[in-house]
Amino acid sequence: MSRTERLLDLLQILRQHRAPVSGATLASELDVSIRTLYRDIATLQGQGAEIEGEPGLGYVLKPGFMLPPLMFSIDELEALILGAGWVGKQHDDTRLSKAAGNALSKIASVLPADLRREIDSGSLYVVESRQRAMAQVDPSLLRDAIRKELKLRIGYRDDAGQETERVIWPVVIGFFEQHKTVGAWCELRQDFRHFRIDRIASLAATGERTPKRRHVLLREWREHMAERAARYAAAAAAARN
């Protein structure tokens, strides 16, 4: 474990305790000597961490402190980079793709040298799917509508290529290996439906707000999905019997 990772772990341990924690307990959890622990606490205090206490009494971290260069472990950074790399290959959503690159640049700018070297020499690689269905409309409009709680009018093509016009209340976007899907309340069907974004032929704002707030729709959508999963599980169990 590098010293940067150890300092991060020390911050995480202190955040988990509201009451003072003894130096011996902290040293034991980090598997370091008590002298090393005192040096690490002094280092964090020197970088702005409001750690109160002293040997024999214990230590406590005041809430609200965040030290940017130490926010992530190497595993967390690799997870972020892997995810951002996948998002960066969403060629039909240039805003999201560009945002992923910008986010990585901001993260890299505040990393300590040892973590930056680890990231630069990383061995994780995102392979782009050549069979991914490309959207015909701008997916960022769907994300904007979800954030702003707006209805959308779409022209949607089914498996047979037949197009229908729908007014939807978009709730959530699912990213799959071969395509993306928007989950929404459909006024035509009066129920939640899932629309493949590559089959949306046209998309326009109606200028109307959804009658329900975003968090309410999301909760109802999750309940809908849970009920559907339960039905499938029951049907599968019946088929086995």
C-alpha cells in the first residue's frame, strides 16, 4: 500500500467515527506503528484536514472535509477511468463523450504524482463494439428532458418498421452493450414502456412539464420493474414445475 492510499484509508476510518478514536485503534486498523500514525495525522493536518485530538485522548475528523488529491484509491480511479473510457466511445452522444474526457482531465490534474503514474501506465482497455446501434436523434435531448421534467413527442418505429407517435415522460436511460433504451411513461399506453433510442425516428419538446416530479416517476418505474421481475420469476418457477 502506498502512503497516499494509507492517508486515504485513514481519512475514511475517521469519517466512520463521530466519537474520538484512539491512536492505537487507528494504527491497528491501518497495520502501521503508532509513530507512523502520528506522522500521517500530522501530514493530513498540514494539508488542511481538521483532525482534533492528541495522543492518549483519541482523534476525530470534523465533518465536511474533502481533500481532492486523496479522494480516490487506485481501484476507484481505475473504475472511474474504465467507465469514462466506455462513455467516451458513445459516438452518437458527443456531449456525453466530451464530458467523460473533461472529467478525466480534471481528476488527473489533482492526483499526486504516484497515482498519476499508475493511471498513465494503466492496463485497462475499453473495446468498442462494432455492432452498437446508432441513435438517429440527439440523446442529450432525452437527458435534458429527464433533468427538467419535460414531456417529449417522439416518432417510434417497432420491430416491423411501423412508426407511431407517442408523448412520453422520460424517466431513465439504460446503457446496454448493443443499444441504449429510455424508460418512460407512455401516454398512448398509459403505462411504463421502454423505447430503444436507435428506433426513435423523431424527437421534439412539447413545452409541457410532466404532471409528476422526477423522483416520483423514478420510484414508480422501479416498482413497475420489480413487479415485472416478480411475474417473470413466478412464470419461470411454474414452467419448471
